[in-house]
Amino acid sequence: MANLRCLLGFALFGVVIALYGQASYPPPNDLPNPYRTIPGWAQLPDGRKWGSTAAVQVGPDGHIWTYERCGANNCAESRLDPILEFDPSGKNLHHFGGGLFVEPHGLFVDNDSNVWVTDAMGQAGKGHQVFKFSRDGKILMTLGKAGVAGSGPDTFDQPSAVVVAPNGDIFVSGYGDARISKFSRDGKFIKQWGMPGAAPGQFAGPHALAMDSRGRLFVADRNNNRIQIFNQDGVFVAEWKQFGRPSGIAIGKDDALYVADSESNDRKGAYGYNPGCHRGIRVGSATDGRVTAFIPDPDSRSNTSMAEGVAVDTQGNIYGAEVGPRDLKKYVK
């Protein structure tokens, strides 16, 4: 009977793995790093210097999109264009968005090369909104009320990230109110889920979003040191802690998963406390949750010194958007 129970237990564990992927495990720090770093890769227009940036995306044509916070960490008093498009060589092609943002934060490029950007702060009647731009900078849609923080169907509290499903449904994470909001392709509110906490379906600082080939929504539940995975109706699927304290998530071809950890800290009581976890970019699989490579943070003693946002192109090159160092780095095999 004991052997039967054991066999049934293993069989049930196999079913769970088949349905939900690899179980959570401690983040590894000793995996190989097959990448070399290329700093200063992107050429800013008009002699500008980088401000902070926390997001980067690769469009369907292979162009790289990011923003920089107007030479600083805030655009509220600036007329500079924060949103930037680069070709694969690092040449700047377009820039736009001047005067619209307080703190650009989340960024997503859809299959039609429309550019979605969240404004995570409010100041002087601006902020707490999500903008959809054409690739040449025309505003196509605005979600939220300018300068108004709220948790209703038409307001956001520090919207941190946005992602668009293949059918056009829009998902927005709120850093301030710990929720995920879902909208139809024309901007009509559908539903929301989440609240502050650490249980499944609860959040503490949801910071980034990504979607795999099965349409599952990956949420960087940063202050809980985990990724949470949901279906598009908000049903909890799994949590993974093996990718560290996630600030940025990207999912490439064959569901390769790239996660930027810019905050893990071993010191008990310190911000970012995540014992036994080193900062850096972890590479693995969104299918089974295994971590296979690790790009370590070159300066683990500072508060934040590596990528907060992460993206990958079809050649497997990784791009890291940095808040503290104020740079957009490229990592090539």
C-alpha cells in the first residue's frame, strides 16, 4: 500500500509538472554565462546623454525600442522626446513623446509596430496613463485619466507595464494598487484581479508583463521575489522563484525566458532582501521553468547596477535597460 501511495504521488507530481511546468526552486547563481557585454551600443540623437531607462522591446521588424527619462529620472519639466527607436546597429531612427510624460515606465511593441508606454507617476496634471502610439508617434489611444491615481475601471495607480495579447486584449499592471487590469482591443474595461499580499493571485509591486506562445501571462511580482503565471482570465497557474527578484521579463522564440533581477540583496532587512540570490539576468525556459544561463551583475554592492528591463531579438541578442547606470546595454553570445 505504501508503494502504491508513493507511485500515485509520483504520478500526480508528473501531472502537475505537465500542466504547470517546472516547480519553483531557489535561484541558481553558478550557471554558465555565454554572453559578452557591449556598452554604449545605442547612439542618442542631438548629443543627448542617457537618463534612466527601465524598459526595452524589439519590434516585429527587429528594431529596438526604449525610452530615456529626459537625461534624468523624470520628464515632468522637460520637452525632450523620451521614446526612441534604433536599428540593429544602434542608429537612432525616430524619437517622440516630448511633454507627455512624467515617468515613462512600461513599454510594449505590438505586431503592428504600435508602441505602448505607461506613465507610472503623476505630476502637474500628467501621469498615471497608458498611451498607444503609431510607430511615427501619433497617439492612437489613451487609457486612464491624466494625473489621476485610482483603482477604478478608467484609472490607474502607477501603471508599471502593458502587454497586448494576439487577439488585441490589453493587460496593464498597477504598481500602486497591486492589480492587473484587462481591456478589450478598443480600450473597454473587461475585468481586474489582484490585491496587496503574497498569496497566489496577490501582488507586491507587479513590475513587468510578458506573454508566452500559449497566451499565458507572466507577471514580475517583484517585491514578492517571484514570477506569477496566469491565464488571460486571471486564473493562477504557477509561481516561480528560480529567476530571482524580477524587474523585467522577456519571452523570445521557442519560449526562451529572459528575466532581469536588478534588486536582489542578501542583507536581512534591506530593500530587495532575497537571501541566497545574486543579481543579474537569468535565461531559461517559459515552458518548463528551468534556468540554464546567468549573466551576473558586475557590481553587486551598489543599489542597482544592471538591467531592470530586458528584451531579446530573433538572433538571441539580449538588451538591458538600466536605471542606475543610465545605459542600454547589448549582450551577444
